[in-house]
Amino acid sequence: MPSTDAMNPLFSRRKWLGLSAMVGLYPYVAGAESADTPALTPEEIRAVEERLGKKGTYSDKQATLSISLPRNDLSVSIAGEPTPITFGFSGWVAIKRTIDGRSAVLMGDTVLLETEVNPLISAVQRAGLEVGAIHNHFFYENPRIVFMHVHGMGTPEELAGKFAEAIRGTALTPAAQPPAKTGKPAGEAFDLPALDALVGSKAAVNGMTCKYTIGREDLRVVAMGAEMTPAIGLNSWASLAGDMAAARIAGDIAMLEGEVNEVIRTLRTNGLEVVALHHHMLGDDPRMVFLHYYGKGEARKLVSGFRAALDVLGKKHPHGH
């Protein structure tokens, strides 16, 4: 039988990792639905939003509350070209319950200047959360941007309070952020129906960029007892800026280990640059690897490269899971 610690709503990530390794609490179940996860209550959602000082987006299907954390205070260029923050310089934090409903999980991705990294590490740990990964998502950007993933377990309100404490006094707080800069909307710059048809999904327009977000519906990935879904970070994505003739693309591919090198080969064959290969989570099962890529060119060609990489996913590969 599992330890009675597992009944504790404040059951820690470290205890959960050790226990799940011993008894296999949450095995892989192909085709399982996110509806297994208990929903956050309206009261919990309000409490989280009040603690963080910003309204979020709640996905009923994924039972997940997500709040964006854009760095509108920054002016970022890539290879000397001014770049919208929505191209890939917006962080986020998300909260959902564990599958058994006994606790909740927070995951977030913060967008930082190099000088902000270590102060935030200390603040995160003082607040009772943990650091999961620190890495780049881009080449050629100025200023240099670092992405730090954080996570924790507890009640939804407690987790929101810890995250709010960790970012208090920093540029990450929603109250510290200026409005986003404006320009030609992506819906006018791109032929979205044509691009949607190539990707097989509908883009979401956010100011001067549009974004495709694709989940891994072929997998059930569990971390800290919670099902990882697109709204809490398990997704592949492509963001576009520019226009149909001269576009830029950046994004991320979520892969099993056995898919990594075929995805790399496919991206390079399609003229896209691989800029990072790393993990985002700790203790995820099956283990997920994330690859970031970048490219410039005609929009149809760029999204066709993204689609080709997606087509690699879910196939059988040697040395994979």
C-alpha cells in the first residue's frame, strides 16, 4: 500500500517521486482522457488569480488554469531584427490537480535576463517551490534571454501564493508589465486559412504574431501525479512573425527520446535551425525531451517544416519508449 503521506494534500514532489518509483502509482495508459483529473473549483480559480494579480484562462477539458507572463518591459531583437515579445518571450504559470485529486501541481516557465536568473532561483527556493530547468530557447537574441522552469505541489491557493512570493518585486509580476507594443496584426499579415490547412490546426492570433499549439494526444505523460497536457506545458508549438513572403518561425517540439534524432533530421532537411535540446520537467513518465528551432523564409515553407516534424511523432523509433 502507498504511504499515508500520499493522502496529505501538501504531499511534496520529492516524496511523490520516491513513492511513485517504488510502487508505480501512475502507469502509462494509452488514450486516457484528461477528464480523469478533478476540476479546480470557481473559488480556487478566483483565489489563484487574486494571489497572482491577473486573470487566467481555464481549460475545462484539461482541468488547468493558465496565466501568461509576458515580458513587455523588454525590447528584444533576433539577429538585429526587432522581434515581438509574443514571438516566444512570454512566460506562463499553470495549476491543475493531481489525477487522484489529493494535491495540485504548479508548473511555470519564466523569461529572464541573465542577471535575473540567480536572484529568482533563490526566491523560488525560499518560497518553497523548485527549479526544474534553466536554458536557452533562441540563438542570436539581444539581450540574452534565459528560460527557467519552476514547479511545486500543494493546494492551488498555496501554490499561487508561493509563486507570487517568488516573483514579488521583479519584472515578472503582472502589475510591473507595460501594455504590449502594437503593430500590424498577424491576421492581416498572414493567409491564415492557407497556413492552417498546411499545419492541420487553427492558429491563435496574438497581436503581431500567430501561434500553433499541438498536444501529444498519443501519450499520457504524468509528472508529480498530474497529467501533463498542452495547457501545463506538454505541447509542440510554432510562432510566426513577419508576413507570407518574409516570415520568421520559432517553436518547440515535445518528443520521446526515440523521436529526437528523426525530428532533428527532419527539421534540418526543411532548412530549420535547431537551437536547443533539453528537458522542461523533472520526474515525468515517460521522459519527454524538448527541441527548440528557428527559421526565416516564406511562411508556407516554414510551417511545412513544422508539420513535417510533427509527422515524425507517434511513430515507432529504435531506442525509444
